[in-house]
Amino acid sequence: MKIENVEFHYLANDTILDIGDGSQDALLVHVRMDDGSEGWGECEAAPLVSIAAWCCPMSHLACKPLKATVIGFEINGPADIYALTDRVRRNSFDLLQADHTLSGIDIALWDMLGKKRGEPVWNLLGYANAYPKTAYASQLFGDTPQQTYEKAVQSREAGFRAAKFGWGPFGLGSPETDIDHVRAAREGLGPDLALMIDAGTVWVHDVARAAAVLPALREAKAVWLEEPFTSGALKAYAALAQQDGCARLLAAGEGSHDPDMAFNLMDFGKLGFIQIDTGRIGGISSAKKVAEYAEKTGVVYVNHTFTTSLALSASIQPFAGLKDSPWCEFPVESAPPSRLLTKERLLPDANGQIRLPDAPGLGVDINPDTIARYGRQVSIQYENQMLWSSK
Ligand SMILES: [Mg+2]
């Protein structure tokens, strides 16, 4: 069967705030094959730029829009979806948004193939089991340590067994303020819940500044320190990893746009945890390659996601069968377009664990009312030619 049509839906909250919350808008991808089979996916990152990467005029041989490669591509099994990734990367080598746009298409193709064959995606990927993952309540730091404390108390009372705090004011002021936030988080969670800290790349390359919070992380028994530096700062990651007690403490990878970026972070950045967003790295196909490499090299794989149940399901599928990768990011502060996107939400059970559905494909259904409410009209025009327009 061939890919006949790819439709994009741009959903956005009525107001987009200047905060570290990627759930305020979403780019949904709906793929339809020539035999009527369908699937849904989601891209992370700037939605409108991702649509432009689909439809922009060819610039040269290695800078083609994705539609030039995707429409008409034959998909009859998993190997064909992997092959599409290679073809898109060759044809859109100079189009930097290509991996983001590809991500949603790739996810939708896995969903489509699973539904067509009546199998969950994790099964198609070769896993016999989908192990439950312990959900960590992923949220922003409060503006003050007191607010961070209150958010931590809420996470504990909501039944989570783990929580992550990130971004917000962390790292922007003095190390002492950061330490107060870490202590407040631990105090609010109590002694038994797992605590993760996400610095949101705030220290760029500054190893000494990152090292200043290490004693507090040790005292608070943090499971990991996430993204102290920018994604490509491999030397800084390696230098911090050499400090006392840091051998397996560092986590990063959500910024990876292809598997090589993730491999480099693991090999040369000396990570203990690799975090992959299937909506950025090129989709489930690329994420699965990272999961295989992580398992081989003893690095713990963690999903990255901050948006919808569709993205959450897609982000867990690539490491569903890895028993030794037990954590799962779970967004607790999603804005309405993301929170309401699917008819059923993937939620933690009474033990604070997320279980992937056994249903075919990604196991979630899109809510058309949410598309109607938050869908935005988009047109992209070049001279007199309409390159793309939302239906
Ligand atoms: Mg992060």
C-alpha cells in the first residue's frame, strides 16, 4: 500500500505564554494510505515551521520538501517505515526541520500499521512484553522554593511515586537559591519518592556552576541531573560526569534530532540516562535505534514528552520492552489542546505506573471536538501558488 495523503492539524491554546511548557500548541499528523488505512502521529517543536518543511519548494537535490519523498512511498511492513526515514534524510539533508516533520509522519505510520495488523506498536517493534513504567510527575519549578515545596506535596498526594522539577527560575540566580529549591522539592515529596532535577540547559557549558549544586543533589538523593548543558556540549557533560558521585547521574538527549546525536551523548557525554522525544528525533523508528544502543551500552532509556497522550504512547513504545529502563516522563501540567486531544488519557495506575494499551497501533483515539475547538487555520502561499492550506 502507498501513502496517499498526509494531513496536518495545528492546534493552539488561545494564548501562548512565554514559559517552558511545550503543551500550549500541537501539530497532529494524519496519514492515509491508498487502501484506506489510517494512523495518527504528532510532531514536537514549532508546528508552522514543520508544516513549511512538508510543502516548501525544492531548493536543490538534497533540500526537498518532505512531501516529495513521502507521498506515494510504499509501506507494507516495519522495514519500509525504517526505509522511509533513510530516504527522507537523504532527500532533505539541508532542510533542518525535516526530522521534526518526519517524526509525526513516522509515528502515524507505525500507528497505521499496528491498526491494520491488529497489533500494538511495541509488538511490531519486536517486543514480547510492554513493561509498566513508573511515571514521574514532570513539572516546572515554582517561582519560589515555597511554591516548589507545595507542588511537591501535591505530587505526593496525587499518588505519584516520583517527580521531576525543571526550568522556571532554576539555575538563573545563585547556587544557594537552586539548593533551596532542591531541598524544598525533597521536603515536599517526603523521603520515599524519587526526585529528578532538570536544569533545562541553563548553564550552557559552565561546568563549575553546575558542580555547585551537586552536594544538594546528593543530599536530596536525586536520581538524575538533567540537561545541565546544551545538547552538543559533550566536553562539559564528560567533565561533570567525572566529578565525585556523578558517574551515572547525568541525563540528556531530548534535543536529539537524529540517533547519532543521542549516540554521541551516550558515548562522549558519559550519560547515565538518555532521554528521547519521538516527536523530535525522527519518530519511533529513530527512537528504537537509540533504545537498542542504550540497552547494549548499559544506559537507561527514558522517554521525553510534555504534551498529549498520543505523544506519551508514542514515546514509550520504543523502550516498552526494556525492563531495566523503568522510568516514564508523565506531563502533569498540560495545556487544554494537549490534555484534551485524545478520547482516553494514559494515566498512572494505583501504583503510579503507566501501562501501554494492548490495543492496536498506539492505542489512543483522537477527539475530533478538540481539533474543532483548538484547530487553527493556516495557509502557506508562494507568489500566486497556494502551497498548503488547512482544510
Ligand atoms: Mg528536560
